[in-house]
Amino acid sequence: MTCLRSCSDGVRRYQMPALCTFQFQMVGRIDDCCKLKKETLLPCCVRFPFALICQLCWSKNVKEEREAPKQILLGAISPLYCVLLSMSIHLETESMDRGASPENPWVFPLETNNPIVAKKRAYEILKEEWNNGEFQRLNSGPIGTHSLRQYSSTYSQRCGCSQDNIDFRRHWKRTKKQIDTYIDVELPYPDAKVAASLCSGGPCKYVLVENCGLLDEWPLEYFVPNI
């Protein structure tokens, strides 16, 4: 409980929702998501200009560079599941947060410069939330951070995605074939297909309303330098 008390309200309100939506969208391990570096979160995808791209770190399931490609992040119509919306709010507030050093390279620091500690904090926060009485247990068995990965894997397959495409999205070990050495590691369509299936309400792209008055200069001047 010590790590829970040390976390500010901003961690629960902004960082944890962003971390959970990112983990859900990537069908990822919480360890890998907490090790996401800001330098690997890129603001533009060449094939899909309205999307972000990111690159997860090497994990126990990733043994070579070919298995850690750049992957697509899509916006969702549902604001609760939209990874672009939650991450934009998180990055803006985190850039003004004093809980971590300005040199912190991690996207989800959770007020620490250590991704291992961040992972433990994320688990404790989720454990507390799952036990607060608002969640109804439907199945027996343990619930942990892997439950989010299990949920997104099942959700995308129920939406019609193939097992191979889901395995590609979540960096799961697959049986290698000779043809795999001739196929580019970045496969935008299969990756985007699974990403789109995980967008509750459907995928979407954001555009500025005409004459809204929001210009690039404001975010570039005030919070982007800190990110």
C-alpha cells in the first residue's frame, strides 16, 4: 500500500487510463508497456497520416529485431477506449508533472524513473480498483495485468481477426517458416486490422473543426518541449 499512497491523483486519473487503453490496443504485456520510450512514439504514420506509430521494447517473447516492428495506434469512437485521446491527455498533464525528472524517457513513468517500479505500481492500483466492489467477477481464477491482454485477445478474435494477425499484434511466439525471412516485418494492414477491431465503437481519425482557433503553436510552445 506504500506505493499506492505515494501515487498522486494524476496517476490514477490520467496515466493509468492511458496505460490501460494502450495495453488493450497493443494486446501487450504490462512490462513492455511500462518500458515504452517517448522516442519510439512517433507522431505520424506514412501510410496512415491520421494514426500514430510506436515500437515496443524487446521482451521475453521477442528474440530478434524482426520481431519488434513499428505498429499502428488508431483512435476509437468510444472515448473510454480511445488510446489517442487518453494518451494526449496523459502526455499533456505528465509534461507538467513534477513526480518524475524531465529527463525521464518513459511514456508511462507513474511518478518514477524505473519501469519495473512503474509496473508494480500499475498492478497495485489495478488490484485496488478491481476489489472496490464496482466490478462483478464472471469467472473464477486469478485476475491480474495479463487479464487485460486476455481480454483484448479474445475481443479481437470475436471481431473476426485471425489468430496469426493477433499473434503478430501482441508479439506472441509463432512457428517460423522459411517464407518469414522474405516478408517485411512491418505489415500495416494486418496490424491495423487488429488495431481497428480493438477500437470500441469503431476506428476514427481526428480532424480540427474549421475556425476552432486551435493552432499548433500553443501545444508546441507549452508542453511538447517537456515531453
